[in-house]
Amino acid sequence: MLLDGKRILVTGVVSDASIAFSVAQRAQEEGAEVILTSFGRAMRITERAARRLPSEPRLVELDVTDDAHLSALADVVGGQLDGVLHAIAFAPEACFNFLEAPWSDVAVALQVSAYSLKALGVACKPMMPDGGSIVGLDFDNSRVAWPVYDWMGVAKAAFESTARYLARDLGPDRIRVNLVAAGPLRTIAARSIPGFELFEQTWDGRAPLGWNVRDASAVASACVALLSDLFPATTGEVVHVDGGYHIIGA
């Protein structure tokens, strides 16, 4: 099994429709001990989702915008980690109007959706003395301006840049940092983006391999592969799992 004996921290499980849920499920099937994070009112929702996993995992509280939570994470989790899944993103509704969004809302989107990767990596570093793998869930915004995504697109572009710098600085500690750029999937987070159905309507027809917005298994497989020892010399990379949509010019 790819993750036999490994201990993986998984953020972002909101429901069993979350991409992070599929990653946690596949990680357990591959032999990993999984620990979930959540916070606030979402804790109860995450608890319900956790019961649907093959083995109910431990749940710890973590708000990545709370310095106290981050500084205490190593003590709360305890022991050693081999991998971390960053599946955290949020933007206030105003951020989906690019010209009108105020900085106060944009700042929230950037902190939660980009800066949090660095914050989580630093918080988990003490638990990875023998190295390991940090994998983030991405929606590729490095070269294009998507319809409706607006400041969330900017935040994801910052997320990709953050991953490169984090990979540079954690590399000497043998900690790899890579992203999986997924095609659109029908999650709670996606449904909160006004007009996100525009992606769903065009993706399957344009992706050379096709695309199923209800099936996160391919994304989960890629994340588990990157969390495993199969890519010991790969870091700072963005792996596209989108049916090949990103290669099509028109």
C-alpha cells in the first residue's frame, strides 16, 4: 500500500462531497493513519463526514487564520507527520466582483486561500523531522483570467506562487510541496461561487479525456501519489488533474 504506516493530516473535509474527503478515504485505503482538522461550527459537520470514512479518524481543531491554533498544532496533533493535505480556500461574496471588491474582503481571500499554505507548512514542520510531503488543492490560475472567479483567481495564483517559495524554503528539511490543479468538481465550495456552473457546462466537452464533475477519485489518487514516496525528488510542481483541459487553446 502506498501510504502504509504513514500519518497524514487532512484539512478541508466539510462533507463527504469534499475533495478532501475523497483524499482522506483513499489515504486510509492505502494504509495511512488520517487526522482531520476543522473549526468552529463546521466541526460538527466534519464529525458527521468523518463517520463515513472507512475508519473514523481523530479530529482536531484548526483555524489557519488563528495564530494560537497554529502555534499549538504540533502539541495538539502530537507525534510525527509524514504528509499534509491543504484543502482550504475561502473568499467573501464581494470578491466575485473584481472591480467592486474592497480590500478588506480581498485580504480575507488572500489570507485564507494563499497565505495559509505557508502558515500550515510552518506549523507542521516540527512534526516532520524526517521530511515529508505537503500537497495543496489548486484551480490553475497561473496564465488565464477565468470568468466569475475574479479575486479567488488572484488568490489561487498567489497560492501557486506561495507553494514555490515554500518548496524552496522547506526543501532543505526534505519536505516537498506540490499542488494538484483539479478540474471543477461539484463541492459545497464550488456551489458558493456565483456562476460556477459555467465551468461545469464546458469542461467535459473540451477536456480530451472528458471530465465528470461528480467524481473526485482521480484527484484523490494524484494527491495520494504525491503524499507517498513515489515522487521523492519532485517539489514546487503543479500537477494537473483536469482531463487535459489546460492544454486546449481554443
